[in-house]
Amino acid sequence: MKKLIYIFSIILFTACSKTLEEVPKDRLSEENFYQTAQDAETAVNAIYAPFRELGYYGGFYMLLTESCSDYANGRGSFGPVSEYNGLDGANIGRAETIWRFAYQAILRANTVLERVPPISMDDNKKSQLLAEARFLRALAYFDLVRNWGGVPIRQSLNDPADLPRGTDAEVYNLIISDLTIASTDLPPTVSIPGRPSLWTAKTLLAYVYLTMENWEQARDTAKEVMDAGVYQLVPVSTVNDFEQVFGAGVVTSTEDVFSFKYSSLGGLGFQYLVYIHGENTLYAPFGFRTIYARETFPLIANWSDNDLRKEFNLYDSYIHRSTGALVQLPANEPYQFRKFKDLASVAVDASANDMPVLRYADVLLIYAEAANQLEGGPSPEAYDALNKIRRRAYGVDVNTSNPQVDWAGLNQQSFRDAVMQERAYEFMVEGKRWNDLKRLGSDGVRSIIQSAKGKTVSDSHFLWPIPKVEMDNNNALSPSDQNPGY
């Protein structure tokens, strides 16, 4: 079933991608391409392709951010990222790739927003497609502003090549505007997994407000999604039940708010697996073992064995693919991450797991944190949202209080600490931890990383460098516009 749905999606995605990238520019006019409703859909589908690339959500975005977390280290060419001295040459190149794909998605979204409105087609469908483009543009800018700070804001095909950096506030204003419109014009439900609904837009909007420390808007927007009753956590009673959320055969689930879809079809798979596993495991067809965890990291050392997420996420040994022998991981790199695995994958680019961007767990934890920060301490509703995540992790009913599992008796600060801990365990290797830590401020980040790893975080590590090609070709940028340390 997943393969059939994915084949349908890929036909749409790649058809437009080839049209937009291979047809000579003089043929890409409004008159000879943007004429029909099908043209509009094809153009929107093409926005997804840059996100799915290895250089973005297909691998590099998570690998760079996870290597900065307090529970993982990079190894090999990703190793320098975990020294917290800013990015070195190889990883500057990877960050530049993320920038390039983010702006490629933005360009495609801008093209849709300018070329689709004149098309004669059903007005509701047109509004939906334009809203979808806005959602994806907002997601790309959200990634940019969190990792680079203020960036050039391109929202029109007529923008000059030379644009100055926008401020953080200006980028966030565009993101909020796009998501506000998207949450009005997107449908309440979608028939194709991997497409955004209005609740997807509201979830991302709540996440944006949380990042901005706009606690009231974050709380209220997350509560809207909760009250809609569209999503629920997948029940878990055993470790393997988490496969219903992350497994290679999953098409979607009750907690899938938004994810980028991949397939076992050759060339269309989720290459992240190749980077998080070793070369001879059963979990991926090949592997570079790029990130690992140590038992000395506090989040790992203090992780209860009763938390089913621990066994689901970590492994210290594996069955050798060829010999069948049990292989112990090296003592200095004792744990690998198991969340994403595909035992049926036969090629490095043919793993079928999807990349979750937003899950219902996000909604609950956004609500819990924002409500606690706004109200000066945890309310019963904030506790309930937080404890639903914890109960599911411990394999008990999420809707029933459980004194042996539930968080209780916390003040405002300790409750936020509990939320941050649950976010670390819940979203492990999903690319969220580093930007979560940055929300605590530079002093908070430095304290946590020093405690976890004995490393000092330099000023240059908080933001990635604006790519050299942008600095060289954008005459509105001067050397003083570059981020610290580069």
C-alpha cells in the first residue's frame, strides 16, 4: 500500500521537478506552462523535492543538528561538529547544501504563488494549492532563521538578486503570515499522506510561537489542535509497537501531523539510515555510523530501562549481516540509534522510512511548555499533556493517571526541565534537540553541553555561516553580515 501511494506521489513530484529543471528557461513562461489545474498541482508537488534530498531532510539536516545535541556525538567527518568550535570545511559545505535546498524550495513556492493565481480553475482548489506553497515556504524559512538567523527574504520572482539580510523578526513575520493564511485555506483533512492540512499549519505555527517565546499564542494554537481531536498518540505496550509510528511499512498514523515520504523504490529512499547505522547491520543495507551515544552522557546514563523508548532508540550490539555473529559496538562509541531502520532495504537509497517533521507529540509538548511558562507553573492540563507522552513511553494507558509514571509536584522550572527531557527522549535523532537547547539561551546551552560532554560551546557554533556563494554574489551583503566566527 505504501509503495502504491508513494509511486503516485513520486510521479507528481518528479514530473514537475524535471519540467522545471530541464526545460530551457525561455520555455518556462506563464503562457506555456501555468495554464491548467494540473499544471498548478504539478508545480506545487515540485516544492517537496528539495526538502527530501539527502542534503536536507534526507539526512544532512538531522546529522548536523544531532551532532550538536547533548546525547550524541558525530564521528568521521561529522566529528568536528561535536567539538562546538563552529563548522569546519566539510560541514560548512553540508550547511551550504541545506541553505541551497531551502532556497530552492522557496523559489518554487514563490513561483507557485505568482504563476498559479491567473489560472482558470476551481477557486477552492486554487486556494488550497497556494496555501500548501505558503506552508512549505514557511517551513523552509523556519529552518533558515533558526540556524542562520536573519536571512535575505525572497518572496517574489521580481526580487533583485542583491538583497540584504532581513532581521530575525522580519523572517518570523513572514513565517507567521504564511502559516496564518495556510491554516485558513488548507483543508481540515487530506487524502494523500504527506500533504499538509490546516491542522498541520497550526501545529507548525504553534512551534514557531514556542521558538519565539510567544507563550500565549503557542499555548492557544496548540490547544486548538488538541481540541480538534484529529490526532492521537499511537498506543504502545511493547517496544516493537513504536514501529507503528516509525516503521518502514507505515503509510501514516494517527499521530502523523506532517512527514516527508520516502520509498523502497531505488533512488527514492530515506538515506539517513545509511548514516546512522554501521555497514554490516540488518537495519540498513550499508552504513557510515556517523553519530553515536555514550553512556556517560546524562540523558543516556539517567534513562530508565522501563522507558520503552530507550530500547527502541539505542543498541550496543547487532547481528552481522553476512556472518550472523553478534557484534559488540566499540567501547568508545557504545551506542547507535535504532529508531529508523528498514530490514528489507536492498540499496543505500531505498529505505522506506518516512522523516517525521511534526507529530502529535509535538502538539502536546508545545502546549505543556507554553502553558507552564505563561501561567507561572504547571496546570492540571499542562501535566496531562506532558504525562500523556510519558505514559505512552512506559507502555501504559495515556488517558489514565499513573502515580508510578506521571510527573508530579514540580515548580515552573522543574516542569520545564521535565518537558525538555521528554522532548529529548521523544524526538531523539529527529533533528530537534539542538534548536531546543538554543531556546534556553547561550548560557543554558553552554551549561548543558559542559555538563554532558565537558565541551565549551564557542560563539561561532550557534549560527551556521552564510554560504560563500551568497556572500560573493549578493552585493547587498558585506563581510560584516557574516555570522560570528566565519
